[in-house]
Amino acid sequence: MSNHIQNEFEFRLLTEDDLEVAVEFVHKNYTLKEPLRQMITKDVEQCFGIDKKRVVEKLRDNASIGVFNHNGKMIASAFCGLNTRAQKSLCCHGDHSSVQWFRYISTLVETLEGSLMDDLNTDKFLMLSMLAVDPDYQRRGIAKELVKRSEDIARKLPCEYMVVNASSFYTQKCFENMGYVKLKSVDYEGYFDPALNVVPKPPHLSCVVYYKKL
């Protein structure tokens, strides 16, 4: 990233004080655009509740980064969670087993993330999720800079691996260009209930888990 961009925006670790702003940002710029989570938006109250629980969990690890413009508006995020064998960070929380969309999402998440420790032969890794940039600020290298800074955090923990998931074709290409290796991939088509009237559309046709040895 150029010095001009670094001077234009503030990159900093997010804290509990940023909770409400972060939840609003994630909901608008990530949840509503990611097809897996569009099923959740069928119930707005539950959707916000899950977004908030996810953000709270990530903030506890003190490894998530927010980007702010000169007016203090949050314009990008990279939420990272420390995953250990004792405690895994999965994308769903709470008792929603009776909710139709939850069963589909739980199955997909378990397929992608259920055996990552064994797959990587490690007891700890940092997982980056909810990487998002406000559309007005895209194509400026902000996402790439967020990934680099997240990798720096992982090295300091220390973690041997950085793990990311990506559902957008463009995000997948970004990670591949930064040296990430595909570990698992699932097509969304088999995880959507037609009754929910949510259909995967380009560029969100699959979800891929990547890793990078640091």
C-alpha cells in the first residue's frame, strides 16, 4: 500500500468500544452480501444477534483490525480469531437447531472447518474471517493491507499458520495471489434450501478455506 493511502486511513486494532460500529459495518458490508448468510437475514433480529456474537468473540482475541477514514467512519474490517484445539471459532452460535437455515449453515461449516487442526497438523492457528471493504473504498489495496497486518498479528502470537475463508471469486483470487493455498472448497449449491428462496449468484458460488504457512 502506498504511503498516501496509509496516511489517508487509520488502521488499528478494534476494541470493545468499537462493538456497535463494528456490528453495523459487518451486517451491511458482509452479511447482507454473502449468500450463506442471506439465509440468516430472513430473520433480521436473529441475524443481528449472530453478527454481534461473532464480533464479540473476535474482539476478545484482540486480533481484529478496523480501518477508518478521516471522519472516523469505519470503512473496512478484518476479524481474526485464535483457534486452538480447546476452543474452535465457528461461524454459528447459540441454540438455533430448530431453525431451518441454521442446520444448513452448521453442516457447511463443519465440512469446512471441522478438522482444520488435523489437516494442518497444528494445535493453534489464526483464522481471518469477515474481511470486508466499503464499496466506496474498494480497489485501493485496503483488503491486501488488512491481510498483511493480520499475518503480522498471527506471527506475534505466535501462530505457524494463517487460515482464511473466502466466498467471493475476487477474494479467492486475492488470497491466491498473496501465496495462500487452497485447503478445502465446497459449492454453495448443495447447501441451500430452495424453500428459503436464496440462490447463490456470481461472484459467490463457493466457499474456500485457504492457509498460509508464516
